[in-house]
Amino acid sequence: MTMEHGEDCCVKVAVHVRPLIGDEKLQGCKDCVAVVSGKPQVQIGSHSFTFDHVYGSTGTPASAMFDECVAPLVEGLFQGYNATVLAYGQTGSGKTYTMGTACKEGSHIGIIPRAMAALFDKIESLKSQVEFQLRVSFIEILKEEVRDLLDPTASVGKVENGNGHARLSVPGKPPVQIREASNGVITLAGSTEVHVTTQKEMTACLEQGSLSRATGSTNMNNQSSRSHAIFTITLEQMRKADPIMTSDGMPIEEMNEDYLCAKLHLVDLAGSERAKRTGSDGLRFKEGVHINRGLLALGNVISALGDEKKRKEGAHVPYRDSKLTRLLQDSLGGNSKTVMIACISPADINAEETLNTLKYANRARNIQNKPIVNRNPIADEMKRMRQQIEYLQAELVSARGGVASDDIQGLRERISWLEQTNEELCRELYDIRNRYQTDPCEPEMQKNFKWL
């Protein structure tokens, strides 16, 4: 896959202030967060923070979050840009609700279902000009183990593994491994990618994975996510080209001119926890330790990337300190357009955790990403050869125009050479096209594909 360099851009950060919930009201909690009217600014105690967007608690209505933050990322997929939406916040702050992995209906529909709808609406409007293929994957990171939430073999005879969670691994099957390609792209070896052609099929994958995800009850959240989850949508496009005409005026079969492949990562992080507040012990305590360790590693990456002085000095970025940061390597400081949604509770009982979340999000605003168009190199070669063919055909037309008799023999020889070269290029273009269709640059991803 070749990549066309684009302009650097900062990670965009939005804050979502959820309302006080029933338990907080029963405890007599008061609002400790103030949103400055007409500005994307949040105040807590003596601290004030400015972000790209602020939603809820008299700020912009949360219903506008998708249109302002996520819809532009979905649009960018069709231009070949990778994108990431990252939800962060303490446990019980509304991350899963905001992302929509619970698949709520009506006005409570979250970001992921809305992204699906926007994606298929756009495909419908372009399908007469472009051919599409869609794949989805869904993984979670639980106690530093990457688990495949869409593994079809694990969904049958699911058993408990002794720690209270369903075991998603299969005896004899290699675990999901994080790998880095020669061009620096992070991939998951062994994870399931499901080919989908409808929004209903994609939603079914989201629901299946959400049901398999590890959850547990704590004092702060009856259904607390015990893992970091990443739902990934891969969009491939083949832009149709007009047929090329041979030198004798016969059309060559229509050939595909351009191939783009982009990914949208939708990340629902587990919430930061304090054992004293959550009442965790035993298994839940150990899970909380792993959750906080991964979030600490993420915080260290954000600090390294967000520090302008360190960035200019080329300081080491500790991506390898956790599997979470390895998987988010492209999303933070790499090839992606990224939006971070910081979810916070306004309750004064959570003031310390809320302040930490806002500090975390404020550092993330300084991260510089390098989003680039992801294009297939074979498609680039096909485009170059098409241009050569068109140039040669123009030369042929020019050479066959009115000329002096002394030049006829020379022109005949040139015409013969041009025609021969043209034929060779056409044959080579055919070969490349057939090779792409049967053995593309990522063959394991192309099996059983159906173009939309």
C-alpha cells in the first residue's frame, strides 16, 4: 500500500459532560463542572480548559456530537484517510453509552450506529461510480491479552475460564498477535474480519462482539466494561475508469483505475478506577490494576507526543509499554485523523477523577498526527500506464497527419514502434489488472469478497 503524504493535523478533543445520575442525586451530589456559555470551555474549581467542542451541561447538545466530530471522519474514509474515535474517562462516565456499543434505539443511539448509517448512505450515493468492499473486526484487550470478539468458533460451547469471563480462545488456535509491517503499519494476526454488505450485517457484528465483551459490577457501575474494546471498519474502494481504445479503434475491457483502503477505529476504553471508590477486590481488583496500567501507558504516550520540546528533540515514545498503546500507535502521532471524546461526570464526588480526565484530554490536543491517503501501488502503476497509452495514442494521431514525402519512411517506422509499444503496454496493463484481482497486495483480506 502506498501512502500520499498530507498535512499534519492535531488530535481533536471533545468533552461530553453527562448529567447527574440517580445514585449521585440520592447521595446529594452537586455539579462541580461549569461550561462557559457560547465557548468550548470547561471550568472545575480554579482550573479552566478549552477544547475543540464541549457537549452537555448547558453546552452544545450531545445530539450534535456526531455531526460535528465524527461525520467528517466518515467522509474522510472515502478519500482514503484512516480515522479514530477514542472515548476516555473514569468508570461510569458514559463512554459506552456515548460510543453506542450497547446499540440503543431512538435519541439514545450512539456514535458507532450513527457512523454505520452515514457510511452506508454515502456508499448508496456513490455506488454507480465506485465499487466498495467492507470488513469489520472487533477485539478487546483484557489483562494484556487481545481477544477476538467475532471469533465464530468461540461462540459455540462458550465456557467460563475460572475468572468470571467467557473464554473466547479455542484450544489449539494461536492467540491474536500484534505485528508491525515493514512500512510501520500495525496489524492483528489471527483476528476475525467479517465481510459485510448491509448495515444490518454490520450491526449484527457489533451486537455479537458487545455481548462477548467482558463486563462486571462495581460500586460505581453495575455493568462496568473490564476491557478496552476496538471496533474497526475497513472500507475499500475501486474507482471505475473509462475504457481505453486500441490503435485500431477497438475498446479494451473497462479497467479499474484507482484503489483506496481506509480504516475507522472506534475505541471504547475501560474506565480508570480507584479500588476504594469501586469497592473492587479479588478478580475485580486485579482487572482494575491492568486497566489502570494500560491507561497509564496511554497517558505516557500522550505526554511524550504532546510535549512540543520532546517532539522536536525526537524523544522516545513508549508505544511498546502496553498492547493498548501498540494498537493505537497509528491513531496517536501516526497515520490517522483522530478525535478523542473525554467523558466526565459533573458530580462533586468525582471531582478529582474529572479533573484528571480533563488534564489528560488537554495534553492530547497537542498531539500532531500525519494522516495520508492509502492507495494501492498496483493501482498507481495502472494509472501511470494508462497515461503512457494515452500519450502514445496522441503521438500516433499526430504522426498520421499531413507530412512531406521525405519523412514518410521515418514516420512509418515511428508509427510501427508506437503501435508495438502501445500493444505491449496494453498487455502489461491486462497482466497487472488480472494479478491485482487474483493476488492483490493484501491477498488474505481479499478472499470471498463481494463488491457492493
